[in-house]
Amino acid sequence: EEGEDIELDLVLKEGFASIKCVESGGPEPGVGCAGRGIITSIGLLERLGAYSVDLDYVFYDVLGDVVCGGFAM
């Protein structure tokens, strides 16, 4: 919910072979660009310390139809 205190264990799930997974969505259709949702998600994960664990790789599976030109990795 909006304004809710979020903790890492609420959004990060551990799967097969200890692979850590997070799924995020973007804004409602017609409200904003999906790139903003991606950037917001990455920022939240950084603030929650998701990248400080002992990770070998970080992969992002981003929709191919992200139409906003303001997002680049």
C-alpha cells in the first residue's frame, strides 16, 4: 500500500538454488512511463540494502516495449 513501511523481506523472495527474486510494476497505464517505475524500484532496493548482500550477479529483465526515453542502463 502507498505510504506503507516496506522491508526487504516483504519484496525479496528466495527461490531455487537460493536465487533472490524481486518483481515490480510500473505506473498505471497513461499515468507515467515504465522507466520511472524501474528507476523507483532500483532506488528502493538500494535503500533497503538489497545490493549489499553477497551477490554474484544482478540481472534486470525489463520489458522490451518501455517507451520512455529517459531510462538507460
